[in-house]
Amino acid sequence: MVHSSKTIVSGAANDHMKILLSAYACEPHKGSEPAVGWNWMLSLIKQGHHVFVLTRSNNKQTIESEIKKLQLPVTPLYYDLPSWCRRWKRWPGGLYFYYLFWQLGAYFFAKRIHKIEQFDLVHHITFVTFRQPSFMGRLGIPFVLGPVGGGETSPRPLRRGFHRSGRFREAFRDIGIAWAQRDPLMHATFHRASRIACTTPETLQRIPEKYHSKCIVLPAIGIDPPQQSPELHPPSHPSFLFIGRLLYWKGLHLVLRAFPEVLQRVPTARLRVIGEGEDSRWLKEVARESGISSSVDWLPWMPHQEIAKEYQNNIAFVFPSLHDSGGLVVLESLAASLPVICLDLGGPGIFVDSSCGIALKTSGQNDSSLQKALAEAMVSLAQNPERRAKLAAACQNRVRHFSWVAAAETLYSSLHLNTR
């Protein structure tokens, strides 16, 4: 079924564009992909563009309530596949087919709307990976793709610490990446794009070289910088924080296996883990085998406001994800003036520099050496309050480089398109 908004906002400024934003996921007050769709929409509105956002109707009530509350000059459009198609999501790999056909149907829907509205530009923004095509470039107007991710992979020497299923999934992911570089649908998507934004240098290198002249590296996520800096106080106890889905590639197993060495040098240290996921049982077993179960607090997901409080009173946020194209929790940690320990991979490797945290080098490392590096980083911040305080004081300066508005301005200023 197809739904469209009855109210059409008109009167866009002559020097700004009428933009169709294709956002499969778009919802206020959410994280991950819905946050990407919603916040890019807000950023384009702040630039003065007339935005039509094309999404799914399951979030219609929340979207339109927030639009009314904030009096946003945006036109929501809704497209859905027939309800019987939802069963595809239950099949192995079925979500990919569901999303592919949603993109195809959304294109034909957008084509009909374009005949009426005559958009200046179409921008495909959410659930964007360089492995999944978009058909919006066929509208015959400037087409912006991304920021796209999905080209990041975990270094092979660091896969030995995964469980068997994890190693198999990484190998399957490698196959998917290799196919995407040859997929004719992806080549057609890249060919029609006026600009391709890549979340990380790793994804850029996966895109065929003949399209690189269209590419820039730009994170898909951002954050609204704090209006004022909080009062900084030293943590009352040596605890470290991890927030994220409990999945093998998030790297929590590395922290758990590094923690015995931390405890040898900082006996009262604790690790607070907030999250849920399919690898929860395996990770708790890793903690038990490492002899640190009594030093780990396992906490379930909680409302975002409560999670925000957790960024306080810790030594550091530890997030050694092995192929995260984003990492919104890293930006949230920096915004809360909590230094970050991560790997020099993916989005976290872009967000974190020596001014606000420690991004550990992964080149030439194996599980054992990286775990020692993690332990050393945690101990160094626990035993050197001056260094930790200096990093905390610089966190908010760093995070201001990654606002949602700054990302949109960077991308659109690179287009060099004539506006109406």
C-alpha cells in the first residue's frame, strides 16, 4: 500500500533546492539508521532546502507528531511493500530481498511524484551500503548516494579470537564485498550518482576506482554538540564502560580477555557492559574463562536518558569494534567528555584522535598483542589522572567536528550544482 502526505509545503527559497530524501529508516528519538534518516532531514531543512522525505508508514504517527511539534517545513511521503512481503524478512538473507524490492518500488513511486513536484535532486541516505543498490539515479536528476558504508572488514589476524560462527560469517562477508565490486546493479548505481559519500577510507577503497572522482569520505552519523561543557570531576572509582550490541565483531571479547592484566595492576577496576545481542552467552563465557566474572557488570538496554548518565563517572569508554562504519556511541561518549579507547578502524578510528582518546593501531597485530595494548591503554588512564583529565577536557572540542549540520554542509558544498 502507498501513502502520501496530504499537506504539501511550498514556497522554497529560489536559491535552495527541492530535495527528495530517500530514507527507508527515519524516526525521531532513535539511534542507528533511523537517527541517520531523521537528522540528515533536519540538517537539510536547516540549510534552507525544501525537503520531501520518502520513508515507510510504520513510523508515520511518530514522524508527523514530531513534525507538528517542531513545525518543520518538510513533506513526508510514505511507501510500503504489500504486507505479505514481510515474510521475506524471516528467510535467510531475506531482509536483503525485502530491502531491494522496497528500493525498486520506492523508485516507481518517486517517479510519479517527481512528475508533479519536479525535484532538483534526490538523495539516498539510509540503510546505505556499497553492497545494496539504489534506483533513484534513474529519475534523471542529480543523485547523491550515501554516505555509504559496509566496506570495512575485520583484519584477518584478529579473527582467530571469534567463535566458529563468527569466522564463518566474516568469510561470507568477504564474499559479499567481493561480489559488490562486480555487481552490475551497484555499478549502475555508482554510474548514475553525482556524488558518492563514503563513511570511511576502507569503504572508498572497495568502490571501483573509475568512480573515485565522484567520492568523498564523510561519516554518515553526527551529533548535536553540547551547548555547554559539563563540570569535569575525576571518576570516584576505576570503572570502564562498553555500550553496544553484544556481537562478536564489536570486539568486547578483546576487552574481556585483556581485563585480567588490568586487574593485576588496578585490582579494584570494573567493567560495565550495557547491551544485548545474540553473542551474549558466548561473551559471558569468555568472561568466566578469563576469571573476571566478578569484575563485570552486565546491564540490559535502558532508555537513552539513562544511558546518557552512564557516560559519567568512568575512566574511559572502551569500544574496540572491528568493522563499524559509524559508532554513534563513540560520539556520545566524547560529547559527555568521556575519553574513548578504540581501534584505528572504521568510524571510531576517524572520530578518535590523540587529543580525546586512544585509537590503537591494528596493523601487524594479533589477538594477543592487541589485548596487551588494550590493557596498557586502560591501565595508563587509570594510573595517570592528569593524562585522563587532559583527554576529557578536549573531548567536546573534538566532537564539534562531527555535527549533523557540518556533515550535510560538507556534502552539499561539494556538489557544485545550480540551484533554482
